[in-house]
Amino acid sequence: GIKMSFANKLAAFWNHPVGPKTTHFWGPVFNWGFVVAGMMDMDKPPEKISRNMTFTLILYSCMFSRFAWMVNPRNYLLLTCHLSNIVVQSKLLHRKLTYVQQEEK
């Protein structure tokens, strides 16, 4: 019945190679903290944004996006997390560089 179907789906998720019994699940879950922190920094004054740290986080997420795509099985949770972080950090870096450029005028 329906309950058995749900139980089977839950067991399949639990026992999946990138399921919650693995670091391939929990690593990406906790990496979402980078995305959340970046989103919280969107209201931060641009002079408070670290150009070096933001650039480093972009490179970090680029490398792990590639890893998430290349690892077998593909880790879509990790890939989505790091692609999101690239977008968020790029926006922060753009804000910082725009601010620096305006200050130089």
C-alpha cells in the first residue's frame, strides 16, 4: 500500500550512496552555511566585505563544484550548494569592487 511505498522510498534515501549515512550528505548540508552567511552579508556595508576572503570562497566553491560533478555517484546536493555559493560570493565581490572603484574617483 501507500505506507509500504513511503517506507521503501525512505529506506532507499537512507541507504543511498550519498544519503544521510554518509559524509557525501552531511558535508553539503553544512556547506550551505557558506551560502547563508553570504546572503546575510548582502546588507553589510561594502567596505566591510573582504575582497580576499570572498575571492577565496569563490575559488573554493569552483573546485568543489567540479568535484561534486566528477565524483561517482554525482553529488547534486554538493553541486547545488557550491553553485549557489559562487553566485552569492560573486555578488558580494561585485559590490566590493564597485565600492573600491567609486572610492578611487
